[in-house]
Amino acid sequence: MAITVQNFIKLANFYNQMVMMMSAICVEKGGIAMENYTGRFFAADTLEYVSEYGRRLMSSGQNVPPEIVAVIEKFSHQFEKVKHLATPTQKPIYEMTLEEFEKVMNI
């Protein structure tokens, strides 16, 4: 996928739609807190991808409109809050901490 403003907008829209759907599911299932919803890990991974894409877009030297820069910064700030939920980089089990292992195994 080429790093362009249009592709970033598509990714940002996808993420926003996904979060709205997750919120609706939580409400329909009896008011599950988002912190307890199992899809929160996928959402964190998706937000990490969108944030990284935005970072690369800004460092690519393209003319990025200020509105898009504000959205990129917003997503980066949001990701910092849920960074602990993102899937750790692939490393051998013997190098993982207990917390990382439990998260990967969804314990």
C-alpha cells in the first residue's frame, strides 16, 4: 500500500467505523465495558498500524494538510494509552516476560 494521504484517510475511517461497531456490540451484549471486550486487542493492533502509517506519512516528505496532521497526532496519543494491549513483536517465548506471555496466550 502506497503511503498517501488518501490511504491514511481510508485507514482512519476504517478504524473509526470498527470502534463504533465494537461500542454497539458492547451495548447489545448488556453494557460490557470496552476494557473487558475481547476485541480490544485487535483494536489496539489496528490503532498501532494506523498510527505508524501516519508517522511514516509525515516523515515521507509529502505535503500533509494540517487537519490530517492533527488526526495523526490524535491517533498517536490514543495509541499511547492502549499500547499495553497491542500484540508484542514476535519474539521467542523464552524472551517474553510473564505479562507478555499471558497477553499473547490471552490468559
